[in-house]
Amino acid sequence: MITRGIDHIGITVPDMEQATLFLQQAFGAQLAYDHITPDDPPQEGPEAELKLGLRSGAKVIHIRMLSLGESASIELFQYANTAQSESVRASDYGLQHLALYVDDMQEAARHFKEAGGVLLTEPGALTGHIEGGEGNQFVYGRAPWGMLIELISYPSDIQYPNHSETKRWTPRKK
């Protein structure tokens, strides 16, 4: 096998401490380490621009790795000296949302809102003959900086078609 799995997801945020606090309060994320702190020299210049695909003049001023349950880590990036654009919509090209499996949808939605997130709707049923099932739910929301986050739960499991080559990865229940 070439790939073992997703190691981490990188997210650019406008304020490192606000984003960290939101992810901790909403999802129980834990700080693993800071790779670059505001006290360190920033990653900048032609080499950083080439390696990271940055706009000319952009500076990486803070990088933090968070651990989130038994899944991929989240690497937060804060930049300076570069123009920013709004977070994407689900219909835009590229990475468009992060989905987090939750056991209790109502509790997770409450934590999300209390931490400063805004749900687009109330949690609703997953539908269709594959994902639908008793208690299977999802909801999309926006983090305080605008990024789309999905909360999803499928305690009735997924009804895989016979032609499936494998099952999707799902965090183990503790």
C-alpha cells in the first residue's frame, strides 16, 4: 500500500489563539506543539514561497499542531504580510470542509455554538439507502473565521453496496 492514511489537515487561520480555543472548546482538541511561535523568525522569502506555494512577501508567523481524538491532526497556520480571502463555499474548488465524527450530535452542536461557531441549520438526518439510518445525522457550520466544518454521526452504520472495495475510516468508539 502506498498511503497509510491522512496524517494532518492544514488550516490557515486569522488568529492562532482564537482558532486554538475554538477547536479545544468545540471538539476537545489538544495542543501537541508549536512548530513556529511568534517569538521565532518567520518562514519567509523565495525559498519558503517556493516550498509552501506562498504569495510573494507572505510570512508564516505561527504554526501549531493540534491532536483531535483518534484521527488526523490539525496543523494551524497564521500568516502576515499577505492578502487574505474569505473561506470557500462547498461549491468552490479545493478543500471545502472538515468533517468530524461525533457520538452525541446535540451535545456536539451545543459545544460548537458555545465555542463561537455558527450552525447553518439544525442537525438533520443523513438520507439515502447508503448513509441513511436510525440516528444517522449531520450538520454544517462555520468556525469563527468562516471555515466550513461538518459534524457527522452514523451509529446505524453505512450500508455499503456489494461493489464497495473497502469501508470508509471511522473513529473507534471509546
